[in-house]
Amino acid sequence: MTTPIQRNASAGIAEQRKFAVLLLAHGTPDTVDEIAEYLKNVVSGRAMPQHVVEEIQSRYAQIGKSPLTEWTLQQATLLQQKIGLPVYVGMRNWKPYIGDTVRQMRADGVTDAVAICLAPQNSRTSVGLYRRAAYAEAGNAFRFHFIDAWADHPRLADAFADRLRPTWKEACASVGEKVPVLFTAHSVPCRTIQVAGAASQPSHSHSMTQPKSGEGSPGAMPSGPVRPTMEERSYALPPGSASGPDPYAIETKHTATLVAERLLPDGLTSRDWYFAFQSQGMSGGPWIGPTVEETLECFHRDGHRGVVLQPIGFLCDHVEILYDIDIAFQATARKLGLELFRPESLNASPLLIAALADLASQGLLQLGAAQLEDPEAVVSSNKK
């Protein structure tokens, strides 16, 4: 491992290393008029049918705009304040683009960076695109430590549990009985988690439309809402593995398990929570399920009168929460006679920032930086 200061022996000049953190996110357009261009980025430049563009424009118009960029920038500011190091933001599909941000980091003299993907559950098809975009622009200009999977980070689970607990208690009191908790994450095309070495195959997994009940997964609709099995609650592969089944579907359920365990003292047992994948789209094939829509129908048939839905694959508000959950799923629930509750998104959660700070600290140590427990040593090093 290289040392924090690399010395040029012949000239006797010390080359100071400058450390930073790079947060990577999906990105979102700033206005409805930019959606067509944004969607081309999502699907790598392919033409998008006009009816799909208009549908996405309608959804954005109904929520005003997606606040994903604003929340991500705020998370970066809070993280920078906590660790005392520069924190940059790069987006895969919109401004500030990853490439532009990495170029700015180079111009700022950054030599070592911890890259944290703000999708805690790793899918090599999506996270792989973030990784390639960052490395392609950085070249040999500086060293990266890339964190592509942190689904089991205890502070992440703490953050979600902290949001879930009061909402679940409120829901149970409002309905007058214990209500189930439905954890969700964004669906992906089935092919992206079935093919070994899938990182080389972009998934284009932006949710273009809400499918009808049962369309999101192959096979018949389940007779009841789905709980992950114990086998599903274990990792299929170590983080960062380059081949074998994609770990995304397993990691999402692993996060849900950790969150649910934190509410066990509050009375949430293993029989009170379930899992579904939301926001299935159109990609020319089936998407993983079960869907939220079919799961809500199962709750209705089982006699439930309410449900708490918590998306544990998203770290802040954006269209998949503000439209898919707060508008579309709410409408489905009302038709079924269900009262649907959603906890506040993590957004600027101090526990989330603590998780990011811990990840940054671990990555910086791998790069040879001073420990963040002694922040003045790192800050002073960067100011030289």
C-alpha cells in the first residue's frame, strides 16, 4: 500500500495526497421539458416511444419535480461537515454527470477518492455502470476505493428502522389492529440477475410504466403476500464478486430483514412483514416480483385493513416514491379498502449520514489516509 505522502527522492520534493469522497446517484431531470433527453441517457441513447415520454412527463408534472438531486447534494454537504473532507456528487443520467464531476476533482488536485454508490444493494448491471463511468474519466489521475455494496450496514438499518417505528405504531393505532409492513425495492429485469457476469450487459432498468397486476414477475400471482425464505436472507456471493447470479434480489431482502429485526422489541414479528419489488418497467421481458399491486391484493384477500409500505432500496424522495407510492399505490390501496402508510424517506437522516461517514472512513483507511477519529490530521493533510 502506498503511504500518505509519496516522495520524489531525486528532487527531494514531497507530493501531497489529497483525499475526497464521491457520492454516485442515478440522477433526475430538473424540469419536465428535459425528460426526453434524460430518458435517452437512461437507455444509452436509444429512441424512446413518445407515449412513454409523455407518461413519465405526466408523472413528474403530478409531483412538481423530483427532489433527488437536491437531497443528494444536501447529503453530500452533511457528510462533508461530518468528516471534514471534500465530498463531490456525480450522477449517472443527469447533471452533475459523473464524468464532469471527476474532471472537477482532477482539477481540484484530488489524488485519492472513496466512491460510494447511493444504491446500497448491489446490482452489477447498474452499479457496474457507475463504476465504469467514474473509472473511465479518472484514468490514472487518482486512486479510487469503490464501495458498491453496503446492504448490511448496521447504521443503514438503524436509519430505516428509525423512520419505520413511529409510522408503524401510528398505523396500528389508526387501524385498530397490528398491520403488516411491506418492504420494497426497485425491480429489475429478470435477465439482469440470472446471467453470470451480467455487469457487461446494461439493464436499462428505468421504470417506464406501472404494469398490471401480475405482469412484473413470471408465473401465477401468489396466493398470499410473499415473505423471503431463510435461504434468501443470505448473500449469494461475497460483495464485489464478478460472476455468478447477481446479488441484488438477495441483498434487498437482507436489508429488509435487518430493519425488521430492529422492530422486534416493538412487536413486529417475522410473520408481520413482507417484501415486494416496485416500479416494474418495459424492457422486452419479465421483471422480478412479486409486484406491490398483487401484494396489496393479497393483503385485501387476507382481511387486512391497512399496510405500512417502506422502500428500503431508496435513500431519498424521488419519482419512484412521490409518484409510484404516494399516488399510484395509494390509489390501488384505496380501491381495495386498504389504508396505506409510508414512513418518511431517509433524506437528511443523521443515521444515514453516520452510515456514509463510516463507509468513507473505511475507504479512506484502505487508501492510506489518516483515521477520521483524528479529523484534524486528515483536514490538515488536505490543506497542504
